[in-house]
Amino acid sequence: MSPRGCAGWTLPSNKDSHDLATNQPLKSFLFAQYWLRLPDYNCSKRRVRQDNECSLREPNRSSRNMTSVLERGLKPSWSWLGVDIYRVFHLAAVFGLTCVLLKVIQLYHRRQELIKAFSSFPSHPTHWLYGHVHELLQGEILNKTELWSQKYPYAFPLWFGSFSAFLNITHPDYAKAVFARGDPKDNVSYRHIVPWIGKGLLVLHGPKWYQHRKLLTPGFHYDILKLYVPLIADSTKVMLDKWEQLITQEKSVELFEHVSLMTLDSIMKCAFSYQSNCQTDRENSYIRAVFDLSYLVDQRLRIFPYHNDLIYWLSPHGFQFRKACQLAHRHTDKVIRERKESLKDEREREKVQKKRHLDFLDILLHAKDENGAGLSDEDLRAEVDTFMFEGHDTTASGISWLLYCMALYPEHQQRCREEIKEILGDRTTIQWDDLGKMTYSTMCIKESFRLYPPVPGVSRQLSKPITFHDGRTLPEGSLVAVSIYLIHRNPSMWKDPLVFDPWRFSPENVSDRHSHAFLPFAAGSRNCIGQQFAMNELKVALALTLLRFELSPDLANPPIKIPQLVLRSKNGIHLHLKKVL
């Protein structure tokens, strides 16, 4: 019986053995193949020997001899369930390399298109891989772009990596050209916030945006807004009572977190008639979720790999974001569901329609278009979440920086305090009619908005080509960002732009100014629908704060400005508070 290998292999002949002896790598490979493919022993019942030996199974007829293996390059037959795994791996590798090659070609063409689109706009030198990202550190981005705007007036490209860029607009003439159009928000940055706030007024565009804007506008009529003033005053007093417990001679108070809780409390009272107690109950899961979501959205915008959905959803921060979204949505759904249930009762519905204080949610639930159609459940939640996001964080930023300006410039602080005392007289609270009389205080609020705009910039994706006043153009699909922060500090529009001067907003000075030099609430058809609500809240907070405290800056801990969805301070806003006698 000739020597046989196992599992279909023929043992090498003497000649083959001689060849193998002179080829060590080949010998090692065949040795491994020979011994790793173990023999298949089968005890045959028909040929059982007395010593219980098991015979070797005869090899499969399709087995190849060693010569054929050598001729075919020693390729083993890897198969599973009749499938040649080696061939599958080979095809997968070819497919993967093809995909990578196509992606490289796509990115190359994308970069060439961007270079061509921005060819008329010089910019600060870029890194071949990072673009400008490595220079725009979190605490330096505003200072760096302000420096570059002096060298490249009107507008300059900002590159985020090699394949993403937008035109950063720093002049009112360019801003006017953009805001005169109805371009949608860009799909690069705003899409990251959609899982939280849904497709509400902030991100919608086209006919659906127009429908929602028309349905929501009655909710911001002055007859509705004036009923919110006592609610805002109540929330502000809770915050001021907390500050009285915190003030000491040596230690300053960090304002931003307290103000943010206060504005959130005001929004929930005014918009949803919801008593949250969030200023005293900081462990509330919904309040924590809103704070976490604001931070996580900004974090995703800053970390470039997180722009990829797959990478982000698999990351710990993506998991945290989804969890916070679920908490926020559960709370919103509960508020809407409970209000709907109460409106099912006929008497309750009549009571709501007749009551003096119609809140934002009432108006959403009763809103109908010309065809009698209301908002869907999905649209309702999107608008509620959008109002929560836009209504508390932006106003908190505005109030915090306003109080910082009052602390820096005590002469303006004192003049505002005197004006407020003259308006209120012996009263300790503020009413709707008082707000229109706060002339100098309003000028100070606007000057604070100029230096520290709550929303530092807004972006658009061009739905068609645009031509600016100087003849330079951008093609359809380009991304543009209107830098409100830099326009407000543009020396060609503002004399001594870094000086705090409320008289810039006196009636005679305003009339001679460029229509788009001051943009705290953007401009055009997509301007902020809640700007009057925000102004009212700032006036109430300023008046009640100055009646109770004198403010002074913590010189050892100055704020570091960062754009984090809204304008924040990296290290908080720290002020010394002293009780007014």
C-alpha cells in the first residue's frame, strides 16, 4: 500500500523530498500543511482487528499529488460549505480597495471644487491636512479670526480640514446680500442638532418653514408677551435670593450657570405653564439633559471625526447624547400629552380659550393654517424643543455678558440704576409699562449685544449662485457664515469698536448707520422670532439685579470668550456682588 497523506494530500516522493530538502521555506510550509490537516480515522465495523487498530480512510479521489501542489503555487484549498473562502477574501479586498480609491477621487474633486469656488477670496495660509483647525483653538478662535479680518476685509475662507470650507463674512454689505435671500441653514453644522430639537423653525426651510413661521407668530404678539413679565420677574427673584446666600467679601460668584437656570425656569413657566423648580432642584433629570445636550452638540461640532455619524454613534459621547435626547423627548412628550388630555374635556378647553394667559403650547395646539390643518405630533415636539433650546441658552448668554459689562463700567451701571429707580419709585417689582421707559438701559443692552452677541454667527448653504457688490461670486452649494461677532467689531462701521459706548444707539446715531451693521437677532425673513421676548427678559433681569446688587469684576478671573453654540466664557463669568443699601 503506497504511502498516503491525510485529508486528500499525497505524500511526497523521493525526488520531491530531495527538492524540499534544498528549499527550507517550501519545506516548512509543506510540513505545516501536512501535519495541520489531521487524518480522519474511522473504525470500520466490517474490518475490526483483534488489536482494535483503526484503519486509515482511503483518500478522496479528488486529492492532488504533491507535484500538482507545487505547480499551482502551493495554494491550499480553503473552503467552507462549498464556498472558496480564499476567493471571497480576494474579492472583498478588491472591492475595499476600489471603494477607497473612489472615495479618494471624490475627495480630490471636492477639494478642487472648493479651491475654485473660493479662488477670488484670499485667506490665511492653510495646513495641507488640518486647514485652519490647528490654529483655531477653543479659547483663540474669536481673537484669531478678528486678527485675520483686518488683513482680509469683507470675507475670507475658513478651512476645516482639507475638504470642508466656508466663506466667513465680516462686512455688513456682504451680510446684506446673504440675508436678502431665503437660503436654508447649512447641512454641515445644523444637522448635528436635529436629533435633539427635530425639524422645527430653526432648521426648516421652504414652504414648511413659511407655514410654521405663520402659525407661531401669534405666540409672540405683545398682548401675549406682556403677560410673561411677572413670570420672568418671579424667576429672577429666585436667582437673586440665591445670590444673597452666596455673596462674601472675598469670593466672587460665577453667574452663567445661575442665569441659565433662571432663563430655563422662565421659559418653562411662560411657554408651558410648567413649574419646574429647576433653580432649586438642580438634580432634575430634564434640566441635566438640556445642559448636557447643549455641551455635546458644540463638542461634536469642534471634534472633526465626530462629524461622521458612524464614528459618533459608536463613541461614548454619542451614547451620552442619545441618552440625553431620550430624556428630553420623554419630558416634552409628557408635557404635550398632559395638555392634550386636559383639552379633551369640553369645559377645560373653554377655560383655556378664555383665560388671560395663553402660553406658547396653547397657541401651538390651537394653531390652524388656511386649510384647517394643525401641527402634527412630530412638529409639535420639534417646535417645543426648539423653543426650549433657543429661548434659554441665548438669553442666558445675553444677560450674563450684560451684567459683566455693567461690572466693568460702573458709571453706566450707576446711571442705569438711577433710571430704574426713577421709573419704579417705591415699587420693588417691574411691570410691562415700565419696560418702554428704560431708554438708557436699553442702549446699554444693545451695546452689550454689539460687543458680546449671544449668537456669534449664523450660516447658510447657497441654493443658487450669489454675486456680491464688488463683483466676486460664489457658486450654488457653497457654505457661507455671517460672523455677527466680527461685523459688530468692524472698524469701518464702528469708531473705536472695543470701547463700550451706549450712545452709539441713540436715535440720531442709529439713523445714520448701515442697516446690517448691528445683527444680534440676524436679519431678513429668517430673523429671530423671539427677539422681543428676549429683550423683555433682559430688561427685567437688569432692573431687578441693579436694584439689589452693585456689581464689580473679578480681575483675577477674567472671562475667556468662546463660541459654543452661544457666546460663553471658557472659565465662567465671575463677578463680585455687594448688597445695595
